[in-house]
Amino acid sequence: MSQKKLINDPLKVADELVEGLVEAYNGDCVHVGQRSLALKNIPDNKVALLVGGGSGHEPIYHGLVGKNLADGAACGDIFAAPPPDIVLEGTQAVSKGNGVLYLYGNYAGDVMNFDIGAELAEEEDIEVRTVLIWDDVCSAPPTQKENRRGIAGLVPIVKLVGAASQSAQTLDELEAFAKKAVLNTRSVGVSMSPGSIPATGKPTFDIDEDKIGLGMGIHGEPGVAEIPMKSADELTPMMLDLIFEDFEKDEEIDALKEGDEVLLFVNSLGSTTMMELLIALRKAREVLNSKGIKTYDVMVGPLVTCQEMSGISFSLTKMDDELKKAWDLPCQSVCFSKMEGRYGG
């Protein structure tokens, strides 16, 4: 059965949602070119942060433009990478003479188009660096982690890098910080039912009613297995164990151990409710506490979505003093805001 959508022309959905988002910013952002947006008042000489990716996953990426977050976003069509001209328009809009960092999920189309956009920008003497987000532990082993997909971990990563960009003096400095934030962040997701493409209303994949797609991507990319449906208390430890195991096997970072502190993010892929997320969150905290791992802060909600896909993901960011300082900086956008410090801190 087709999914009902409150839209106009199915082929103009991405353009119209960006127009609406700019209106929601109420003067703080401007619509740039075909389908980019940028903060109106970016300080001169700031090392700029440009994010981007396909539309349809709101509030990412373009909902993460704001105070102490990204300076701008290049937006593709629904579930499609932004083309190079849109990337260039976004780059031009955020550039303030001290370089631009591209930060986005590791997908072939995005990499190709952002790379071409970077070449076009450099022809205009705008220096560009790229850091790819590859937090999905199910999409490649630790020895090949640079080939992984970017999933829900992009939200804490963009928040951290956006904060660091406020004080970074050079593009080198921000690039190094972004690589550290990516290295310290690992995620795993599951899907229980598909989302849909607004242009057709058709589901993006098929899965049996009694199955869960373990490790599926945010577009419905294949995971590592289809497993029987489980309760929240059964599934949560299974998913977290995949993240713990990944830290253990990665020679570039220490395994999570007693006394370590993590940022915990519990994400809905769209239709999974806050009720379900909170039930999973309580179990996740129990698992972390049993290992002596401290939860520095918590994020919970539908921040990396795929329309009405049913599913959940967990992300852990291993924190240190540098990352804590960046995390504690307040931020504000239409789609994601954080007060100073941390919950309970």
C-alpha cells in the first residue's frame, strides 16, 4: 500500500522543503542558489563548516545549520547526493577567507559530487578539506572502517565539529578535530519496516513482519543479517555489543573500559516512537553501567530519519576533555538545540 504524503508536486519536494526550512529559520538563514542554505551572519575569517547530503532524512543535514553548528548545508534531492553546482553554491556562501571543511556521510555519490564541488571551489581560490563520517560498524570491519557508511553518529559529530569551528584558527586544526570526532564515534542500527520515496509512495525495501534487519543503513541498505523480532531488552544489548566489539578490534583506538565516558545517542529512523526509544534507553544505560562506563550525556529522538521507516540506532562517542569542551558549548538550530553543559551536569 502506498504511503500518503502531504505534498504538492512529487518532483519538487526537496526544493519546497528547503524553502520551508529557510522560513522556519525566520531570518537567520538564507536560501542559496538552487538548494543550499547558509547562516546569514558568519564571522569574517572563520573556518567554515559545510555539511550536506540527500534530503528526506530530516532533520539532517540541513537542519543542523545554526549557532555553534554548521555554517551551511548543500542539499540533494530525496535520498540523493547534492550535485556539484549545489555544493559549490554552498561553499561560496559560507567561505569567509579561512577555508571550508566539508563534513558528510561516506556514500559514493556524495563523495564524487563533493569532490567535484571542492575542485570547482579551489578554482576560485577557496581552500577545501573533506572529512568523511563512517560510523556504521556493520558496514565494514575496523581494518576497513574508511569504507563504512555514515549513519546516526553524524549528529554528535556535526555538533562537536560545529562547536570546534567557532574557535579553530586554521583549516588544519578543524580537520584534525573532525577526524578525532569521527574516530571516537561508532553506531549500529536496525530496521523493522521500510520508509518510502515521496515521488512514488512505494517502500524502499521489503522485510518480513517477524524479522529485524540488523545493521541496515538509513536508506535501507542491506545489513549483516535478518534476525527474528526481539524485545527491546533483548535487542539493545545485542546492538551495543557490536559497538563494544568494534572498539576492541580497532587498533587505532583503545577499547571502552571501566571509567570511560561516552555520549549516548538513541535515534529513531522515523516512525519508531519516543516511547520505544526511552524503553531502549533505560536498557542501554543499564548495560553501560554494568561495564562501569559512564554516560557523559544523552541524546534521544528522531534526528536521522528515512521518512516513516521503523527502526532504531545506537551511537556511542568516546569522550575526552577536548571533546567534552566542544560538546558542552550550547548550540541552536531549527531542528536541534542544546543548552549549556549537559543534562544533569
